Amino acid sequence: MSEYILEARDVHRAFGQTQALRGASVAVQRGEILAVMGPSGSGKSTLLHCLAGIYAPNEGEVWFDGARVDTLGETKRTELRRDAFGFVFQFGQLVPELTALDNVALPLLLAKKPRRQAYAQAAPWLERLGLEEHGDHRSGELSGGQAQRVALARALVHKPRVLFADEPTGALDTLTGEAVMNLLVNAAREEGTTVVLVTHDARVAAYADREIVVRDGRALTTPSSAVA
Amino acid sequence: MIRMGMRLTLRGGREAVIRLVVTSLAVAVGVTVILGVYSLFNAYQGTTNRQCWECSPTVTAVGDVNAPAPGQRPVRDQPVGVKAGGSIDLAAARQAGVKELWNFSQDFYQGTELRRLDVAALTADAPTLPGMTTVPAPGEYYVSPALARLLATVPANELGDRFPGHQAGQIPRAALYSPDELAIVIGHTADDLATRPATEPITAMSTAKEVKGTTTIYRFAFAFGTVALLLPIIIMVGTATRLSAARREERYAAMRLVGATPRQIVTVASVESFVGAALGSVLGILGYLAVSAQVAKVNVTGTVFFPAEVTPGVLGYLGVLILVPALAAFAAVRSLRRVQYDPLAVTRKATPKPPTVKRLIPLLLGVALFVVAVNIPASDSADAVTYPALVLTMWGVVFAGPWVTMWVSRLLARIGGGAATTLAARRLADDPRATFRTVAGVTVAVFVGTAVAGVLPTAMVASTSGERAPLTGVLRLRYDVGGMDSQGGLSPAQTTTALNALRAMPGVSTVPIYIGTDTSGWSPDSNTPPPLGWTPPLEYVSCADAKAVPALGACAPGQKISAIAADELFVDNPLLLHLPVMGYGAMDRVTGVGQTAPAAPDMDLSALNVTTLLVASSDRATLERARTYLDVNAPVLLGMGSPDQWSTNAAGPMTFGEVASVRDEQYRAAQQMIMFVVGLTLFVAGCGIAVATAGSLVERKRPFTLLRLSGAPLAVLRRVVFLESALPLVSVSVLSGLAAYAMALIAVRTLAKGVSMSFPLATYSVSVSVVVVAALGVILGSMTLLNRMTRSEYARFE
């Protein structure tokens, strides 16, 4: 078994005439929290999306747990997102019509788990993240921090192998952001979840075990890490 | 996922409920309208499926034709028992199994047709009309409910006196085609009817279905109307389901992010559409039930239907309950096929290319095809080209709409300078299809309404216009048509009595037309057919009498008597009525060229029989009194056979206007039907505009709010919303109206040469203006939403 749960090898990705990634390579160890930093427009979010199987790279390879991800079809990549990955994005991306509890249970329902079991598995997460009183509130009735905690619960409820977080505190104030990051990191460590965290905020990056910098579509390592 | 879909639809918060309610209401409006149209179609089908008892066959015997003597006309087939003079040989008839004698005639009351059947039973088991258990006995008559109401209220000398006997009952519904029908069945003795000309011997009641000349046009009109209605309904429902599309995209993107497959997304979307449509179907049925009593009163075919027949039936109700939700779910699946919801909430849908000039092709093809169609002689093959040409043109207008919208918006962007103009023009140019879609229904209605306004009034007015107009209210009766059916006309004594009675009625003028005595060697009394080439004697009119109806012509100074081509006055197509008729012996029906008659000899007209009588009065009630008097005291005995053989060449008494109205029945019926559909289309289109405008505002709540927060006056936003709808509405409506007008002009000029198009410009302008203003009003009505939605206190974006 490889020590790396997730790898990007010489990944290129363009959007029209814009080359977002120009041969980015990164390897993520099992259980580590990796911060991906870089200026705006550097390609860090695109790298995360390629690693998560949301986008297929134009060139290069993406590996997850010893298997190629970039060659998978849309259906298989969807399954991956449902079963093995979790996501926390800047604005939460909750389903507006569902309550907090519904949103947390959603991945389990999509995986065709029995309804009762899904909600039974989801409910403790609300309590764990301090949202037990907001279970029947919709996203419009939650504050930014509360919505992010719901998104975090949804991302972790199905015990994903990897958690992808793209600017998870970007829309939050400092204190709230810290609270969310504490919850994220603690929950991930408790569950043994690998975390890939995109941020431009050094204080958020400080929660990570390791940092890489993406600049001009390339991943640059820091002296304390070794990357293939 | 079905359960998830139900959850999102029914318990998705206030916005989801609003979306559900709006979609359901849009579907409900469409279902109510479709059920109403289907109900009327069912009722119409009931009419066409009605037993045509009037079509009961006359008994004929084989081999009745005798070989003619040289130079003589052949004796034509005669119904069994009918003697050469037209009366019935009762003994022979009974022996041949004849059970009943019938004599049909057509009467009128104030322009409304009245069907009259005089009947005499020959046997105890004589056939009865559908729903009746007995044949009226001599001295009895049965009337339709509508006629019964008239008889109870109208003075007897205007109507009731025409009918001998007393009312014994009412004609049941099974024998009528409309609750408004005026019909009467009068019992007689066999001897009485046997001597009346055109009495027919009947052995059995026909069970065939009724087929009228208007059947095809109504069937087409219903089909055309349904298609014309479906377009705005589909647009309205589609617009309603697209409400809050951005919100829905957000939802689907979030679901895709956490692993929902496209199939699961489609299932959720289908459930949402299905639920909205199902609820809408139920509401639509309830809506129809609420207005069904009014629907039953709708007159689209010239008469109302029996209320019990105006129903969609179990099939209709089940159809909407099953098909509408199923179609909605199918439509959702189809529409999502092209959209791949990206987990990052960026839908990968190709930006539509701008419409090209090729969008004008169907419209131009349709008009060209229509030109070809109107030049094909009237036939089934002409119809096979005409109808597709009309449909293609109408669809071509809708298809070209986005292209017109795009060019108008580009023009606006170039010449307009303000922020509102720029914003509106940019949005229109970006997606002209979407903006045009909201007003497509109105442009369809404008097209149909303009085409109808151009063609049908022309057709109807042409028959009583110009020189024919003064004859519209003049009664005409033909007492003798000469030849083998010659009855000799009214005798001098009968004429004197009738004229004295008529001229005693205030305001009545009469023009008797007399037949000359020059029979050219043959007499109707000879009981033999006239020789080949024989022409009847000339007819004459007093110049003094003729002044009462100046359209007949004028005499020379000092002239007292003039020949007159009276036969010309009894054409069944008023467009072929050539005037003047005085001074001629006969008129060529096709060319209108008259055979000039020799100068009338000096003679005593009062000694001659009267073949034709014209009666004029400016007062309708007086005219009916005159008609009643003539029916009773000087009836036309020529008869006209059964209604399926009737033509407007009937002997009378009918006014020239009534003759034209019988012929115009098809035009009037078509106009009524089409304007009914246009009205419904406009109603649905108006609802669609309301939904689309409101939905567009909801979708753009955020950018509009930001604009307002950053200082844009509300008036600017209002102008933007107004221009986005008003521009395509007005520009494409103009195109639509012009296309329809051109087609109407082509049709009139080709099909009615020499007739100018009678376009009701004033009425049309007012009607179209009302339609466009109403549509703009709906748009303006949505402005209150704009103010409310974009207030700064609501500027919190979740």
C-alpha cells in the first residue's frame, strides 16, 4: 500500500485559453492535513478540484489509494465523491430547501441507506458540532458559522477517507473561523480523515501538518516536505 | 429519491411552496381551458352524432321512368304513390308500405331559421321522431322548447298564427340539435298532406348521423384552436416551472457535490414537476367545474349546445389527471438532459448562439405556400395545401420572433442612450429566445385575429353590400317557377286579397311580379312535360310598384310596365345577384348579362297571376306580421324536400338578408369559433406573461437589489423590466399582424375577384390596442413586486 493516499502527477488543466495548472504535482499522506496556499488565481482551487475528481485534468494523472481517478467516468467519480470524499467549500453549498439535519443526512440518503439509519447516523453530528438546536432550521435561517458547521457535519457523516476544504473560513469572521477550523481538525483527526485544505490565510494554514504553495499553476514544496 | 423529491417540493420552505403554488396555478389555468374546449368539442361531436331523422329516405320504386315520346322530356323518377302533378296516391302508397307522409319547409322568424315538419300518419305504427312516442294528431303540433317560449311571448299575428292547431307537447332533446333550435312538427290528415306539393312518403326513420356542410370546418376549427391554445399554455407552464431556476441550480449543484448522480437529479426534478402538475390538474378540474355552467352557454358554432352534453366526460378528466403530470415529468427529464449540473454550481450548458436570418424561412415559405394554395381551385387538394400553409405561417411568426427581438434590441442599443435602455437591450440581445417566449402567445393571437378580421367580414359583407344592401330586409316569395312544377302562381283574386291585407299594415310596401300569358304553345295544365327548348313567359312589374324597391331598377319616363328577370332574385348566392333586373327577360347567372326583353305591351296586370311577391318594411315586427299573414293566407306550396336537400334557392318567404345569412353560416361559424379561441389564447398568454415577468424578477432579485443599493433609481429598474417585455411584444406583434394582413389580402384578391377587402380597421385597431395594452398592463402590474423585492432591508443574501 502506498503511503500516499492521494497524488497528482504532472497535472495540467486549462479553462478555455486560461492555463490554470501547468504540471502540478503533489502527494498527500494518509491522515495528514495538507494546506494548499497561493495567491488568488494561482490554481490552488483547480488543483483541489482535480484531486477530488470534480475535474479531469487535460494531462497528467491523479491517484487515489492506488487507483487512477482521472481516467474514471463521471459515474465512478460521482461514487467516489459520495463514498470516499467529503467537501467543505467557502459558502457551504447546502441544499436551501432542506433543514440542517436533512443536509447532514443527504450523502447517506444518496447512498441509498435506509432513512431511519441515515438520520440516526446524522443526528449525533449536529450535537457534536453544537448544532443540536438548529436541526430543523433551513440554511437561510442559519448564520454563516452555523451553515459551515452543517457543511462540515455533512462532509464527515459518511466517514470519508479524504476531506476537501476550499477556503472553509473565507466568509467567516476570525473568531468563528477559528471555531470552525478547530472543529474540522479535531473531527478529522478523530476519524482519521486526510484533509486537503485550500486557503490564502496563514492562520488557517497553521492548522495543517504541511503546506504547499501553488504559483502559476505549479505546486511548490516547502523545505520540510518531500514531494514526488 | 422520489421521497427526497417530495420532501424538497412539499417541505422545502416558503420559496418552494410559492414555486409549487405558481406552477400549480399555471397548470390549473391550462387544464381548465383545455377541459372547456374539450367539453365543447364533445358537445359538438354529440351534435354530429345525432340521428339525422330528417334524412329519412323516401320510398322509390324501380322502373318508374318511362321512355319519353320524341321531342318530349323524360318523366323523372317519382316517389311511390306520387302522381305526376305532385300529389300522393294514398292507396298506392299504403300498398307500397308507406307509413307516413312528410312535408318539410323552412321558415324564419326575425332572421332565425325555423324548421317546420308537417306530418300525417298512415298506419298505427308510423315512425316517430327520436324521443317522441306518438305522431301529432291532426290539429296538434309539438314545438321545440325555444319555440314554445317564443309562442308564449310573441303576438300570434307575428308567429303563432302560422301554425294550424294547438300545442300538444314539446319536441324532446333527442330530436333537436340545439336548445335554441326553433322547430315544430304539425299533425295533419293524410288527405290534407297528400295534395300538398313536395310531400314525401316515408316508411322508416333514418338512423344515419347528421352531416352538415359546416362539419369539416368545425372539426378543423376545434383542432386548429386546440393547437393554437396549446402553445401559450405550454409556454406559461414551462415558464412557471422555470421559476427560481437559479435556486434550483444551487440545490442540484450541492447534491452533485455530495455524490448525487445525474439520474438522481433527474428523478428529483421529475418528482417536483409531477407534483406541481398533478396538483395543478386537480385544481384545473375544480376550476372547470366552477365555470362549467358558463362554458355550457358558450356559442362557438352559431348555436349553444345542450348543457348536459357539454362535459369532458370521464375520459377527459382521467386524461388530464394522468397525462398532464406524466407530460410534465417527461418534460423535466427532457429539459435536464441538456444540462449537466456541475458540483461547483456552474451549469455546463452551451450558451445559445444568436438567432440567424434563417429563422425567417418558415414564415416566408408559409406565405408562399399560401399564395399557391389560394390559386388552386376549391377542392380537397386545395385544403391539403391551405391548412398546412396557415399553420406553417403561424409557426413561422413564432419561430422568427427571437430573430426580430434580437434585431430590435440591437437597434435599441444603438439609438438608446440611457442605463435602462442599455440594460434591457443587452439582456434581449443575449437571450432573445427566452425573452420572446413570454410574449409568443399574444403574437399568435394577434396573427389569428388579424387573419380572421381580414377574410371573414369581407366574405360576409360582400354578400349584402353595395347595390344589394337595400334588399337585405326585403321578403321575397316565389309562387311559381314555371315548367313542369308550374302551379300558375297566385290568382288575381288571391293577389288582390293578399295585397289589400299587406298594404293595410302600416309601413309595408309590396311589389307583385306578374307572369305573362304567352306560353309559346305549351300549357302547364296539359299534364305533359313542355317541349325541349321551351321558355316560360316573361314576367312583368308595375313601374309604380317597383319604386318601393329601387334596387330592382327603374323605368323610362312615361313607362308603366316593365319586363323583369324575377328568377334572378332567387339565386342562393347573393354575390351572384346581378342588379338591376328590370328590363330583362332573363339573366346569365355567370356573366350577369341580361337578355333585354322587348317593350312590355300595354296590359292589365291585375288580370294576371302573380309569380313573385316582394314585401318590404323597415320594422321587423311588421315584417313578421306580413310573413305570418302570407304563411297562412297565401302560402308558397312548392315545398323544398328534406333539410338535407334545402338550399337558399327556396321559394320563401325569406328576406334577402336571411338568404345571405344561410350562406354565411359557415363564415360566421368559423369566425365565432376562431375568435373564441383567440380570446382564450389571449387569456392564457396574459397569465403566461404575468408568470414570466414575476419569475424573471425573482431570478434577478440579487442583481436588481445590488443595482438599487448602489444608487440606481427604482424607475430605471422598472424601465428595464418594462422594455424587456414590451419590445418583443410590440415588434413581433407588428410582424405577426402584417403577415396575417398580407395573407388575408392575398386570399380576398385571389378568391373574390372584384371584391375589396372589408377590413374593420376601427374595431381591429381598438381590439389589438386593448390586447397589447392589457399585456403591457400585466407587465406593469409586476412592478409592485420589483419595489418590494429590491428594498434595502431585504438585501440579505443567504
